[in-house]
Amino acid sequence: MTEALWIFFAFTLGLLARSAGLPPLVGYLVAGFTLNGLAAPFDLHTEDNLILRELAHLGVLLLLFTVGLKLKFRSIIRPEVIGGSLLHFAITCLVFMPGLYLLLDLNTTDALMLAIALSFSSTVLAAKVLESKQELRAFHGRVAIGILVMQDLIALVVMSLTAGHSPSVYALLVFALPLLRPLLFRLLDASGHDELLVLLGLMLALAVGGIGFELAGLSSELGALLMGALLAKHPRAVELSNSLWSVKEVFLVGFFLQIGMGGLPDDHALLFAIVAALLLPLKGLLFFGLLLVFRLRARSSFLSSLLLTNYSEFGLILASVALPQWLVPLAVTVALSFIISAPLNRLAHPLYARLARYIDPLESSKRHPDEQPVSLGDTRVLIIGMGRTGTAAYEELRHTEPRLMGLDSDPARLKGHRTAGRNVSFADAEDFNFWQTLDMPELEAVILCLHDIEGKKIAARKLRERGFTGFIAAHTLHEDEVPQIREAGADDAYLTMNETGVALAGHVNQHLNPVDRTPLPESLG
């Protein structure tokens, strides 16, 4: 009966929150407070519910596992991501900690932990906003997600230090985890696209990462994140993350319900949340200024900082470990920040259009290399994605096509191509801003050799939206991706393994029946 009431209140108030244009988790928090208020008159026994606690913990582990699946170090090891996140974290803590210490009469440790909790921004809110606007792969979206991942890593380190775990000797096995990657890749390949894929994700996040790390005396949260990170480079990592999305969201409902049911906010909690909300503009301005320092355009800095102008569910996770007495005030603070941030992010582009004349002069005259506009000049054939397949296509065409060009988003790979004498420029085909500035006056054919299916679809779609009527070809490893790529605008998509087989057969045929074989003399014919 009690569990049925949880579901009823969570759904009803989550639906109301969504109808008001707010994230449903605001409704889940309110549902928890409502259930707490009804506990005494209706004898609901909301306190210390074991089932809810387990659901909440599983939700946190799955959240961290899916964060790990997106943990691509190439997108994190960038000056604006590392520098922006660490500087913002340090400045926020240095400013907030003395104020909290003096105004709230806290001890030094609690003031520091509370300042750290308030320094984080919401991964869940930013991801949902970007996904709804199809901007997860835009430059400002990648910068924001990279900073959020860095904050998540900081939160995990802090939680591990405050949890008081004593690692066992088996904790050293963590350093051998990369050796498991080939086995995990095979398991992911063998799991198909249905329930086995979901079960594999649950097993790795909850059993191997969660319980396994706890047995070794390590944080289960760290284990879930690392298990996800091991699979991040697999082509189906995005598919695994998507398959776990609904399961993770359902479990996270338990986390937010548990917080709300932990106690009703009093006057002090409400006052704390209001004051913290009033400080949100300073948090956003600090992000904006730091990103400008790292030479991002004013537009990208504005959009990224707006995504980060809120407080985080990771602050609540940290508080559940280190500051349980502050969990309710922080929950109200996070909910209030979402109420402010969600509508602003929906209006992000119109807001920038209104403010552009004031903030554009603030940007550096020297642009960030990722935001350089690209002109293809007289290029006739373009190869997007210069990995092994793209490089092979380039080498095959370079002897017959003088107006050939390649694009790639990896600076290290770009340097190698230029050293080898290839005409390759930096560009990220998954960045919507790139397509807005692309000049392609003489382009006739495009070969899509991107590793990610989403990247191929975005590139094909954007080329057609820009009016390109030439030939678009793509390669893929999976047959079920062919119709998706064609639907996005490509003329054809070729299965890499099939084409490899055809090429091998061609080599054998050439060996058995060489074209230049000397014809038999007529006398012997």
C-alpha cells in the first residue's frame, strides 16, 4: 500500500512539474515532502524505509555508470574544461566557505563540505536540456558536459575521502581493470539489443562496480563510474546508456523521494534556499568569465554558463554521505535552482540574441581553435573523419582527385596527417556551430567515415539542410544503422565488413586472373 502511494504521488507531482515546464524531479522532491507531511495522520511509516533506501542507492550507481559511459577523455582533457571546472570549484569554495562559516556558525569541515556541495552544477538537468534541444554534440554542449563530468569526478573523490572506507589489499586490483576491457567489449557485442543489454549494464554497474568495489573497501560509486568508463570507447556505449536510461530514471525517483521524505523544510531551510538562489547569477557570471578567458566565443560561453547556472543532484549525493543534517535545505535549494534554470535554458538562444551587442565585445580577438570557421575553398571531395577508414579512402583518392580534403576533430591525429602531407583541417562535424559557418562552394561528394552513428546522421542531415545536392556516402559496421544513415540524407551506406570482403576477393581474383597475363599463342589456342 505504501509503495503504491509513492508511485501515485511521484507520478502525479512529476507530471505537474513537467506540465509547468520544470524537470519532473522537482515534482519527486515535492512528492517526498508531501508524503512526509501525510505520514503522521495516515500512519505511512516513511522514516528509514529499507526498500526506498536501496532504490535510491541503485539509482545513484546507475547514474554514475551512465556518466562513465560518456567519459571520453579526449573531450575532458582540454584547457577550458579542466581549467574552467577547477578554477570555478576553487573560487566558489574560497568565497562560500568563509561566508558559511561566519553566517551559519558552522565548523570548518561542515562549511567546506557545504561550499563544495554548492559548487556543483546539475548533470541531469544539463543533459536533459541539451537532449531536448538536440545540442548534446554542439560545442557549447560538449564544454558544459565536460565541466560537469569533471565536477562529478571531484564529487566522487570527496565522497571517497569522507566515507571513511579502509581499502583492502584487493583494492590494488583496480589498476588491472583495463585488462578486462576486451572481455567487456565481447560481452557487450554478444548481448544484442534487447533485455540482455539492460541486464549487462545492471550487472556491471550494481554487481561488479557496486558490490565488487565495496568488498575491496572502495566506494561503490567510484566502482560504477569506472565500469562505465571502461566501456566508453565501445561503439555501442551510447546504445547501452540509452537502454539503461528509463531504469536509471525510475530508481532515481526513489533517491529524490527519499530526500523529501527525510523531513519537511523549516523556515531556516527555505531561507537558505532563497539566499542560495539569489547567488546563482554570480555562479553563472564566474563560469562565463572563465570560459572567455579560455578564448571561447561570447555565444558559446554564454550558452555553456547558462547550462551550469544551477545546483546539483551530486551535491545531494555528497550531503547524504558527509552532511546528512543539511540534506533537506540542499534539496529545496536544488529544486529552486531548477525552477529558475530550466525556463532560462529553454530561452537561451533568444536571450543571447538580445544580449549579443553587450557581451560579444568581451570575447577575445584570438579564437579558440575548436571554433574556427572552415571554408572548403575549391574542394571537390570531402572526407569527414580521418581514422583508419577515412585515411584509406583518402589514400585511394589522392592519386586521381587533386581537390581532396579531410576533416577531423582530433588535434593529435590532425598533426599526424599534416606531417604525412595530407590536406586535413580541424573541424567537428557533430558541432552544430560548424555547419552554420561552413562554406562549400564547389563540393560535389562527401564520404562520412565518422565512428559514431549519431555523428554520421548529424553530418548527412546538416549537409542537406545547407542545400548540398551532391553525393553522400558513409560506412558502418552494423546493418541496422544503414537505413538510419540513408534516412538522414546519405545516398548510400556501405557495411565495412562486406566491403572488406569484396576487396579481399578482388585481390585474390587479381592474383588468379591477372589483367596483364600474356595471351596464349594462336598455335596453342
